[in-house]
Amino acid sequence: MNSWTDEKQANKLQKRVDRRQDNQIVKEGKEIGQDKLDNYEDKTTKLQARKDQAQLDSDNAAKSELAKIQAENERLKKKYEV
């Protein structure tokens, strides 16, 4: 997929984490065993970490792209200075 980016991945994972947190509240009301709740929370924490990493990668890619554009602009300014 050419259009899939780290930013889209971060947004997708954030929605998933939000849904899991909502579901955890429901599960706690159903008196499910603490072990299952702990496992559920652990997986949600791992998803949150993946989301944070995807967001960081997206931010780094944007900064890198901006640096490339600025360098190209400076190069062109020097080239066309009279």
C-alpha cells in the first residue's frame, strides 16, 4: 500500500486502544477473573506502545522530509542568485 503511513497507523491504533479501554470497563462490570482483566490490560498497553512508536516514526519522517525540502530550497536559491 503506497498510501499507508505511520500517521495512519498511529490513528488506527489509537482507535483500537480507545475501543479496548471502553470494553475493559464493560468487562470489569461483568465480574470476569482478574487474570483475564490483567491480560487484557497488558495487550492494551502493548498496543499503546505501538501507537506511540508509529506516531514518533511519523513525526521523524515529517521532520526529515521538511529538512530535505529546506535543503533543496537553499540549493536552488544559491543556484539562481545573480
